[in-house]
Amino acid sequence: MKEIIIIGYGPAGISAAIYLKRVGINPLVIGKDLGALEGYSDLIENFYGTGKPISGKELIENGIHQAQGLGIEIISESVINLKQEDDHFVVLTTNNKYQTKSVLLATGKTRQTLNIPGFVKYRGKGISMCAICDGYFYRKKKLAIVGCGPYMLHELDYLRKIADDITIFTNGNSLEETLDYPVVHDKIIKFVGNNKIQFIETKNNQYEVDGVFIALGIPSSVEFASQLGVIVEKNNLVVDENYQTNIDGLFAAGDIIGGKLQIAKAVYDGMLVADSIYNHINKK
């Protein structure tokens, strides 16, 4: 069992990993993409020590290579679920399952939403981003899942326990698995309803729904945390002065806890949360 798993290898996660390694703790870092900085179009000029303007992608890759040079284990996998079992956590990825005494969520903050008319209007009014969080309200209803990958399959596995009428919308993407549920491959044109969502309209048809669960790509830290009962305010995870959430052993740092969405702030968070994680591990 690991002492600490860090989910996310951006500035906050890698900084925390480096500081932990220097005090004798060997973290496992799991990440998949390079976060908000990967697609950052402008060169970064306001971060100390770069010497010259640098792309977000290069800066993140430099941090990963630095951590690997110190012997820190970094795995490129998509995390699709985080559970708490007795006195430890279970991190489920598309390929493996890991057990750990503590977790740091440092995946950054999703900056984009689904760019389909009606998504923003009906989010929270029939459109949900988390099956475990909201599925209870849609028992025995007519449901839709928008997605096509491992995260969609994970959400389906939960929803099939509470509803029989489920349709999968791939939104124009391919689906490798053969499932015992209707699958609509058409692009979604818009979400339609009055006070709450009532229909999904595609290029070729309109489908009646009571609830829609979005499961594209991988879940965010907010979705992980919400499933465990972490306090969330204004899409930020709430942490105490030690960067710990209301769940013992579950820490968060970087953009996901709010404040200035800047690299320098994320690195600072990583340094401080490493101290708190070290103290947490060594008090037991």
C-alpha cells in the first residue's frame, strides 16, 4: 500500500512530490494529460527561472522530467474513480487499482464545459456530472449517458443498478464495447426542455429523457471529491489551513481550491501541502 498518491502532475502535484521525496516519502504520481497549460496558446513569461518565454507544455514536461530524475514514480493513466475503504483510499484507473493511506488531488480545474446549446441552462436541472452524486434522484427514470470511454462505462455500471431505461449517446464518437443498451452515435445538436431537461436532439432524431449524465473523458477532482462527501463551494474544494479537506487523509492543492489561477500559486500550494502530508503520515 502506498503512503501517498498524488493525482495530477501539474505544478502543484509535481512540487508536492519533489518536496515529499526530499523528506523521505516516496509518492506515486498519476496523471494523464498536461492540464490547462497544455493548450495554453501564449508563451509564459512571468514564472521565475525560465530564462526565456516558455510554452505551458514545455514547462509541465520539464517538471515531470525533474521529478523522474529524483526517482519519483510517475504513471500516465486516467483516474476514473476514488473510493474510501476503512482506513485507506482506493484509486481506480483505466488499467489498475491502487491502495493508499492518503491522497492529494492536484488535477487543476476544468476550464471548459460541453459546448452544446442547453448544456449550461439544464446543468443541475436534469443534467448531472456525477452518477454516484445524483443518481438517487433518477431511480427508475429514463436516463441518458453522454460518453464513450472507460469513464462512461464506470458511470453506466452504477446507473444500471437504479434504472433499466438507459441510452448511451457517443456524440459522434466510436464505441468499442458491445453493450446491452441502446447506443446513439449521432452528434447531439441541443438539449431541450422547459424548467428541466426533457429531450436530447440529435441530427436525425429527438429522444425523451428524464436525466442526462455527462461522462466524457475523465472525471475532475470536484467529481471525485463530491462522491466522497467533500465540501465544495463555487466549484472549489474546501480545505483547511493544512490543505486537508473534511475527509481525513484527503488533501487538495492548486487551481482546484481556488484563489489566483497562477503557476506560482500552484507551486506554493505544492510546497505547503507536502509539509502537511508529511506531518499527517508521521503522526500515525
